[in-house]
Amino acid sequence: MITANGYDATTLTAIVYGTLEQLKWNIKYAGENIIVAYTPRSMNRWDMEITVQATDNQLTVNSKMIHGEAFDMMGRNQKNINQFTTAFESVKPTADEQSIQVWKEKIAALQQDTVKAAGEEIKQAEEVDKVMNLSTGNLYVTYGIIGINVLVFVGMVAMGINFFSPAPLEVLKWGGNLSALTLSGEWWRLLTAMFLHFGILHLGLNMYALYMCGIYLEPMLGKARYTTAYICTGLLASLVSTMWLKNDFTVAAGASGAVFGMYGVFLALLTTNIIPKQLRNTMLQSTLIFVAYNVFYGFKPGSGIDNAAHLGGLLSGMVIGYIFYWGMKNQEKVKSAALCVIVALATVVASYLVLSNEKRGPVKVDYDSGQIFTSGGNLFEQKMMEFGLLEIKATAPESDSTITDAVRLERTKNESIPAWKEAKKFLEEMDVTSFTEKEIAKLAKLKEYVNMRMSLTDLRIKAVKENTDKYDNEIIDLVDKINKQVASIDEK
């Protein structure tokens, strides 16, 4: 609030106009003794809305963020107010009658433009609401999905699973997606993995992203299409992850595949004309930024992110989005329920065909001992599965992006090092008399791989302990050798 004794509201409003001109802020609207302007937008900063209201002897200045920012962590609103106040105090004493009159005339012209713009905005809002149902829609399905995910996580924690960083084997026991198990007949893991999370941060980020997308998608698509899209993209994301990781022993879980699927649906709709242009362009930009950032971050080594699921969900979501777009444009001819059934059946058939083609013999996990058993399949394959579970234990702290360096250091010492030692002993004590030459060669490569991983673990511990980057080049070279060794092991 700014006090300006001796000035009536109309004069103060005129001086406000002059102040905003001096600041070179974008003056957009004017009403009765009120002006709305926007700060300049730059490559790294969104514009912000400034509202100044005048009464006799007094100004009220408000600044707010208008692009969905959750917090004003940098205190930009207060900085804007301070900047305006300083500029106003410098303009006020120099404002002569001629300048004030010019500003009043500009305000009068802007008021007329504002009335026209308000009418146009009402029309556009009606257009947007007609398509997106924002005024009449609700988020019952979105809240329901969030509720299920939260309840499952609460149940996991109540049963003793770590609140911040559950062990992969614990998540696997609850229904996490491990390719060896999913391809051996436990197809239901494609679904259950969608509702499991590696800690509260993983859960919170996924549910926030779903909510931000669901605000627009659920009212626009309707309950049936929205639910169908979420489940089908989630299943297809899990399926892609299963195939991508079919030779690895990585436990996959989380709603992010389905969430990316919903963003894929949204992207598809945003590239059509079903959403009015004035809303479409801004949404398309922000959605592309979100998707691109998360996909590129997922390729970062050690991110612990299942990018296969993200991309599988995103692409399947875009396909489903275009199918639903066609149905929405032809809703008099095409029933929504029929289209949902077709999409669901196509998802089930695609999943069945892929899983049948890649079917493996039955697999059983002893979660207490961490051993894995197969019936059908040779002894070497079973031993490789057991080694895979040890590898999961050993790499869990390294791949967990939700923990601090200090926590990672402790978990590496307490979990990774013992697990790698156990894996080394497991390989060394393996009876090779019944193995083929090719299997023996692969076993030798695995031993080298484990030695490399142990050396890498030691280097990383030293780097954190000494708080130094002098081992960086050595670590980079070793990571490169490990990647080449893995590629060599995976060769047919």
C-alpha cells in the first residue's frame, strides 16, 4: 500500500499509468481507477501480473504469478512491488498537468479496449468451456487414482517397508515388474506395478504430475475415456518396460508410465483443433517442456528412471489420444463406450501376443533368501537369475535418485559392498561342469564385470568421503569399460 496525500483517485491512476510506462511494463487493461500490467517476459523468466488500484490519497499494489508456479521462492512478487513503488515515487513529483492529461486520455482509450477485450474473452471462455467442461467437470477419477496409490503406499509402509527408499526386492514382493517373472506367467505385474512406488518422493512427484494433467483431461475426456486411457497406457508402458529390460534384473514400478500416457493423450489433443487456439498454444508449450525435460533426464546415467516405460506410455497415449479425438469429433456416430471397449481390447490383445511370444518357463522367488528358481530352462539360466537378484541388491543405492549423497554412502557401504562380494563368491563357486563353452565364456565375463563394479563402488566411496573430484576421469573411464562389458555379455 502506497500513501499519496493530496491526490484524488483519478490523478493517482494517471500517475500510475506514467509509472508503468517508465518501467516499460506491458499495460494491458484499465477499469475505474484500476490498471493491470505485465512485467516483461525473458528466456528464463515468465511474465507476472501487476494490479494497481487507486483511491483518494492511496494506492494498493498487487503482484502475482500467472503460469502455475507453486511457490514464489525468489520473492519476485515483493521485488515487483518494490520496483513499482520506487518508480512511482520518482514519477509523482515530476508529473505536471499536461502529462497527467495525456495519461488520462490514454487510460480512457485503454478502458474502451478493455471492454471490447472482456467481451471477446467471455466468448473465448465459452468456447473453451464447451470443449473442456472446466466449469462443470470434476476430478473424481483423478482423486480416486491418487487415493489408491496413496493407500497402497501406506499399506507398504505399515508392513515395514522403508518410507523413503524401499528395497527393490520388497517392491517386487508387492507386485513390482521384473521381466523374468512377468514373462514366466505373472502377467498381472504389468498392472500392479502401476500402483507401487520407491518411496514417498517418487509417489509425490507422480501424483502431482497426474493431478496437473487431470485438471484438464478428465473433464474434457469424461470418466470412461479418462479411466480407459490411464489403465491402457499404464499397461502398455509396463509392457514396453518388460521387453526393454527382459535380459536385465531391474525391478520396475511406479505410476509414471501411466502418467506419461496421459500426457501423451494431452499432447495428441493439443496438436488438433479440438482445443481452442488461444489455450492450445500455451498448454502445448508447457506440456512439451515437461515431457522433454523428464525424458532427457531419464537418459542421464544413474537417474534410476525407467525411460522405456515413460516412452511406451507417452507414445501409446498419443495413439489413444488421436483415437479419442476422432471419436469426440464424430460423437453423434461413435459411442464413447464402444471406443473405450475397442481401445481396451486392443491393449489386452497386444499384451497377450507379446507375452505369449516371449513366454518363459515358470519362475519362483524366495524373498527371504533372495534366490530365484526355475522349472524348465537350464541350470545356467537359473543361476543367472539368482545372480540378477544379487545385482539388484548391489545397485539399489546407486540407482536411487531420491536420497542424499550421505545416505547413499551409508547404503553403499552397508548394502552394495556386501552384495557385490556375495555375487563374486556366487560366481566363483559355481559348478561349471554342466555348462556349455559359451556359458563358461559368459561366466568369465560376468566375473570381470563384478570386479569392475566393485572397483567403481570403491572409487565412488572415496570420492564422497574425500569430497573431491580428482577421481572423476577414472570413474568415467571405468563406467565406459563396464558399459562395454555389459554389451559384450548381452551379445547373442
